[in-house]
Amino acid sequence: MVSMRTSLTIILALVAGSISCGSLGQESGNSSSSVSASTPSLSPIPIEPANRRQLDELTRQLAKKRAIFIGEVHDRLEHHQNQLRIIKSMYAHYPDLAIGVEYFQQPFQQYLDDFIAGRIDEREMLRKTEYFKRWQLDYRLMQPIFEFAREKHIPVLALNVSDEVHSKVFNEGMKSLTPLELAQTPSDIEPASEHYLERLKTIFNSHPTSNQFDTFVEGVLLWDESMADTAARYLKAHPQSRMVVLAGMVHVMYGDGIPERVNRRLGGNQSVVIINGNDFGNYPGIADYQLVTKGAVELPKAGKLGVSITDGLGSVRISEFTPGSAAQAAGMLAGDRILALDGVKVTSLIDLKSVMFDKRPGERMHVMIERGYATDSQKEMPFDVMLR
């Protein structure tokens, strides 16, 4: 999917479309200020989010707009850390705030609401939203953002359309949708600009995700319009609120993905675009601001059982072991059915990942398995596994 491309693909798209975008207007205000919004023809203003003075001034500038887009490369931890700094600063000054995210899909909004309200815990939220099936990137990258939102009761909106609908559009186009599926999409999907099409063509040629460029574009526009529609409807219903939108850079750079579609729905230039990364500051019009980082940051190594899984029919079975497997060292065998991890019932790969996602090497895990599948000698067996 476009939103999960590598930074190399994004750079290719930037080179293909390094032009100005008319949706990014110049802010009025004190011209001597250390931070001010760029004009469409200027390169983004560099900001160091770790610099408190710059962050405070940026926050004052951002408050002039209702929709704040922060583009990211999804698997870059430092990008998410920058997003959290801005969210915390915005909340401290303007607590009527919401967060819109690409990572979750609209049919699962209720479970995000339940998590923010404290009605379910994090693991239950991840399981019920099917996060590990539908997004798959390491949740720990964004976890501090969601923990802060829960602590402060900041609404989090699932912006994305469902996998079922957008996959069908990528493969067969909008014309393939049933009336029920079409009802899940915005009624007003505007064509892509010439410059946006150039960038999408570059991405399509590098990493095709559908058979035809036309359906690929329809799929991307469905993403953009769906996310814009969800964000704009919330902002219309909450006229005093501001929203920070977290999405892949392809969807926000040059302002002609989600931002201009939010502006269209809100009736004016209501958005500001921020882009993460040191490599993206030399493209005029790409964004209003560029967030500068001092190098890549890595997540701690995750604790693993060291197994490959066959997932189906309400059961999770070990199909093979990875080299140096912790589970194999503990005595588990291929064909064993995993019943529970640390007392939590496991019936799917989603269940397993929702338990395992924050485990660390060296932690001990109690694993209950069933051995003897399809025989008369089935029995349950406990294992104490030291994760590796």
C-alpha cells in the first residue's frame, strides 16, 4: 500500500513532483518571528521538536489552523516521537484536541473510543481492531501516542476505509463496489491533480500494488477522501476543536492528498502540513514545516517465541521453528497447538500478537499447548519459555 512504502520510494515521488502546492498559504503575523508558515514556493521551515523554544513557537503557529498534518515514514520511531512532542505541546496550550490516524480503519472506531474511555485495555483494543492483521507494523512505534491520548482522554479517530473496500478498489476500481460497499465511501471523490498523478505514477512504477494504474489511483484517492471526510466531519461537529492527523507522507506532502480535501470540505485553507525527516527539506512547497531529527532511533529488541504459525479454524499451531527458537528449546514441537499465553486464551494470530507485542528478551512466558492433534492421545501441556 502507498502508505507503507520505503523512504526511497518517497524520495522518488518527491523528485517527480517537486513543485509548489496552492493549498499551502502564507500565514499572517509578525515577520520577525522565529517560526512562520512558508509560502507555496518556499522550502519548509526547519524545526527541531526537541528545542522547547522552537516547539512553543511552532505550536502558536499551528493553532491558527484546525487540521495539522504530520507526514511520516511509518517505521521510523523518531518520526513518531516528533509527533508526540507536537501533540503534547498542542494539548498543553489547546486541550480541545483530537488525533486522527491512518493506522486504524473506520469500522473499528468503537474500540478506539472504548480504549480512550478506559473501558477496555490496550491488548483488547489491538485485538478487536484487528491491528496486527490490518496494519502489521510494530505497534510499539506509536504506543506512546496512544498512551498519552488515553491518559488525557484525547479522542482518536480511525480515519482509514476498511481493507475489504480499498483492496477491491485497488484491484477492480470503484465500479466494482456493491451499493453497500459504496455507502462506506465518500460521495465526492475529486480527481488527482497533475502533479499528484506524477508522484503516484512514480510510486506505481516502483512498487505496483494493482494491475492497472487507473485503479491504483482510484484506490489512493479513496484513501485520501475517506480520511479527509472522517476528519472534516469531526471538525464540523466540534467547531472549537483542532485535529492532529498522522499519516504517511505520500498522503500529505505538497498538500494535495488529504489536506486539500479537508480544506474543500471545511470551506477554506484550514490545514497546515508538517513533514518528518532530514532528507525532505529541499523541495519547494512540499510542506509548511520540516521536523529535523539527529539520527535514527531504534526500538528495543522484541522478545520472541521463535515459531512460525499456521492460523486457521480457531486454532494456532506451530508449523516450524526459527533458528535458536526459545519455544523449541523449552520442549515444544511442530504441530503443537498454542492454547494460551500467560493465561490469555489464543485462537488466532491476532490473539497471539496482542499478547506478544511488548514482550522483551529474557522474559519468561507460561505457554499452554495441546499435543497429539488428530489422535486419541491429545493432552494439554504447560511450558515455561524464556523469550529470546
